[in-house]
Amino acid sequence: MRTILTALMAVLLTVPASAQSGGQPGEKKHHKTEQQAKAPKKVDDKAYNDALSKIPASNDKPDPWRNMR
């Protein structure tokens, strides 16, 4: 009886691990084409560069302890 319970517990504990595999073995995954992957990158780069240009330049060093002294 103890052997059967041990085997049952081993089976039940390994079932949730299959959720990490990413799908069924025969299931096809959706892949983006190169053209779809590159188009949003240009928009993201432009938004990134615009955001960087809005950050003001600072000449003084950042001091995280300045209010603690």
C-alpha cells in the first residue's frame, strides 16, 4: 500500500511540471516573421531617443545620503 501511494504521489507531483514546457508536443508555436519583428523596433528606438533627450543634464554627483546627514 505504501508503494502504491508513493508511486501515486510521484505521478501527481510531476504533472504540474508539464505546464512549464510551453505547450503540447505536437502543437506549433507562433513565430514572428523578420519583417514584423523589425518594424516595431524602429518605433521603439525613436521613442527611446526622444525620452533620453527630455532628461535634463545634471552636473552634480548624485548623493543618495544627502538627506540622511
